[in-house]
Amino acid sequence: MGILPLDSLNIFLLSIVVLIIIFSVIVSNRKKNKPSDPEAFNEALRALVEGKNDKAYLLLREIIAKDSSNVDAFLLLGDIVREKDVEQAIKIHQSVILRPKISKKHKTEAHIALSKDLLKNRNFVRAEIELKNVLQTEKNNKWALEKLKDISTENKNWKDALHYEKLLMKTDSEHKKNDESMLNFYIAMDYKSKDNIKNYKYYLEKSVACEKIYPDSLVELAEHNSENIDLSITYLKMYAKNKPIDRIYAYNKIENLLFDNKRFNDVEFLYQDSLNDGFDGYALNRLVDILLEKGEIEESKDLVDKFMKSQHNCHSIRLNKLKIETSDFELRKSISTLCNEMIKDEIIQ
């Protein structure tokens, strides 16, 4: 092989230098264009906010592949997975908890995340254990206290429910102001579980005397006074007013009490009184049914027309107008059922 002339050698060396520079620039640009872990994590959060869960999932997997010690990425990945595969979410969050060197903050977050997994999986026994673990690292965690109280209430473990309610009242001044009635309800139910009926009744009455009434106290008092029909009905009416979403339950209970005691006319008065207090699609539907059963067509028309003037866009009024216009009994019955179901599901008023 011959020796390259000087000019050719310079050109050759220059070409190599240029290629090296070009290669360095390409590599550098690739590094610049590839987001850092914090940037990728923020991008994953943005994707979640925008509803792009699959994109967020892939970004988090990339972060974890590069850095398996990134706890925040693991926690968020588990939260995403929970919706589709709760068992996998449980495994992810358990793996975070079992890490030997994990901060107190991350441990609390991991116990909360695992609690959510278990609650979604309806494994309330294990969820209760995890929620208590949350309190070991953060004793005033309001979310954990509320969930523990809910589980105790569901299990009718009134002593524990009362315990968690008291802790919530110590933790949150607003909770104390708003839930005095609830606290008295839990005390009452605790006494009921001990067959102390005198104190049970005392604390229920104390509960319903509060400015903001815990509705379940009203149902308890209605059942406790079932022998005194009028008093029981009064409490059920109060329940319907304090918890409108469940008013149909209260109305059905009242109707059963009245029918059992052959007070048929009082059913009509019940819904008349309700409508005098303000429009209620369910009360209207039931009252129209009662009037039609009695053959009082004109009265039912007047009732619907009265509300049509002020609530002309309400679907329950329109359905009842259609019901009055037909003489077909089965069609009337179907319209009433449809109207009640739609009101119950809050599709219409």
C-alpha cells in the first residue's frame, strides 16, 4: 500500500473529524429530545389528566425500566392498572410496601393505594388492616378514618364506628360542626347493641334535635315507634325531606303503614301535603294514580295542568298528562312504572 500524499491525508483526517462531529451532534440531540425521568413522569400525569391512560402506562413502564427505584412511578402505575386488573395493582403496591428503604411518605401513600385496591376488590378484612397501617404512619389521615368508619358501620360494629367518628371530630373542626347528629346516632346504635333501649332512644332524639340531622336517626326512630303510627310517619316524612334522594323509600314505608291500618284516604293526603310543600315528580305520579283509581279524571287533569304552568319542561308532568289522556289501564300502569323508575334513577324529577 502506497503512502497517501499530504493533501490526501489531510482530507482523509478532516473527513474523519467531520464524521465524528456529526455523530456526536446526532447522539447529543437524541439525548436532548428524550425526556428526563421527571419530565416523563410529568408527561404521564398530563396524559392521565387528558384521559390517555395507555400513554401514561407506557411512559411509566419506560421510567421503571430505566430506574426500578422510582417509587412514584410504581405507585402511579398501580393506580392506572387498578381499573382493569385490580389483582395486578395489589401486587404492584405490595411490592412498594415491602421495599427495605422506603420513606415514611411513600410508605403511607403505598398503604393508601393498597387500601383502595382492596376496597375495589371488596376484600374488606384486608382493607381494614391496610387502613390501620395508614394510621400507624399518619394517625390523623382523614380518608383512612372515614373508610374505617364506613366499614365498621357496614358491619354494624357500632363501638368501632363511634371510635372513628370521635377521631374524625378531633381531626377536622368542620366535621365536628356538621356531624354532631351522626355522632349521637353512633352512640345510640352502640347502646342498642347492648340492649340499653333507654339510652338508645335518648341519643336518637338528641341526634334529630341537631341543626343538621343525620337521616338514619329518623329511620331508626320511625322503626322504634312503629306502634305509634302517626309518630312513625312523622319521622319518615322528616327522612324524605332530609334525604330527598331516598324519599321513595320513605313514601313506600308510609304507604305500607297506612294500608296495614286501613287508612286508605290518608295515602292521598300524604301526597297532597307533599305537593303543597313544593313540586315532587314522584308525589305527583302517585297522586294522579290514586285519583284515576277513584275515577276522578277532571281532578287529575287540574292537578297536572296546575304544575304544567310552572314546571312545563318537567318530564314526569308530561308523562302524567299522557297517562290521563289514555283509558287503557295497562298503558297507564306502564307509564306510572316508567315514571317511577326514571325518578328513582334521577333521570327525571
